[in-house]
Amino acid sequence: MEAVLSLVSLTVTKVLQFSGQTDNWNAPRVKKMEEKALEVYDVIKSIRDPEKPNTLEELEVVTEKCVEVQELGEDEYLIIIRFSPTVPHCSLATLIGLCLQVKLQRCLPFKHKTFELPNSDVTKQIERSHREQKEAEESKLPGQTQLFSH
């Protein structure tokens, strides 16, 4: 009898999988991630462009579709923002990425990690800028520590 019940259970499970009915258990989680993504978008859409008087939303640098939220653990999330600078070789993409991070750190009530993904040319610029900033800070550090050691 147990073998028959197991076979029936397996068959029902397979039928539900193929019909798409098993996705219903995941629906609350998906809805929660969509709500978090909208919450993130509501925070970042009002950031002003560094060069123009418009917001990132008005310039379509960020859209609702460019924000994705994934659950990392209990009450901890990964925020992925795929923003599109107004020009391909935008010199201020690094600043836009930094503005996104700072605004989210200040305004979101939940624990998160942020990852911005501009187009590939901008990604290279950001990596180079981070590297240059780190080198500049490291070169200033000995001089700054000497000022305080006297």
C-alpha cells in the first residue's frame, strides 16, 4: 500500500510540475522580492543627475526594471541595479554608482548589499576609478599620519 501511495504522490507531483502549479509555493517569496525592488526604486528614482537638473528616473538612467532584489538570508538582501548612463562613456558613472549606494544605505530599513551594473564600458571606468582612489588614499596615508605624530 505504501508503494502505491508513493507512486501516486510522485505522479501528482510530476503532473503539478509540468502544469506549473508547483510555482504557487514560491509566489509569496517572488512577490516579496518584487515589493523590495519597488521600495528600492522609490528610493533611487529621485536622485539628481550630477550634470543635469533632472532626476535619474526622468533621464531613464534607472527604471523599475533595472532593480532586482535577491534574498541572501533572513532579513538580508542583495540589491542589483543595472543603470544606464545617458551617454556610453559617461565620466560621472562612478559618481552615480556612489550616489546610489549612499542613498540606499541612508534610506533602506533592511540589511542589504548593493551591486551596481552599468554597461561594460562604464564598469571598466568604475573599476579604474576605484583602483585610482585606493592608490591615492594609500599614498596620502603616510603623510597624514606624520601630521598627527608630531
